[in-house]
Amino acid sequence: MLIIDRIEGSKAIVETPEGHIDVALGDIEGKARDGAVLTDKGSGKYTVDEAKTKERSDKAASRTKSLFG
């Protein structure tokens, strides 16, 4: 799974199973933001997967709520 760790200037630092990669924001289609899940379209292009991003966000919110009420 590819997840945007953070945005630094005009690039996104993306977590991959192998480590981190830098991706130009211009190569990401959709709303690039911290925590967004990306789909690799090939040729160095990516798309934000809004459904998977929401799923991860909802899961994190649920865990936080169960810990802190």
C-alpha cells in the first residue's frame, strides 16, 4: 500500500512496503494530503484512492475513540 506520509514543498513523501519515495505533487491525481492512499497508475503517475483513504481514516478514528472514549 502506498500512503502519503507528508508533503514537503512540491513533493509528497510516500511510504511504500520497501521504504519511502518522493513523488512530485504534479504526478498525483486527486487531493494529495497526509495519510492519503495512492494507487500506482504506472509511468510515475499516481491517483488518490478516496475510498481506501476514508477507510483508513475511519479505522483510526474508531481505534482512537475506543481508547479515549
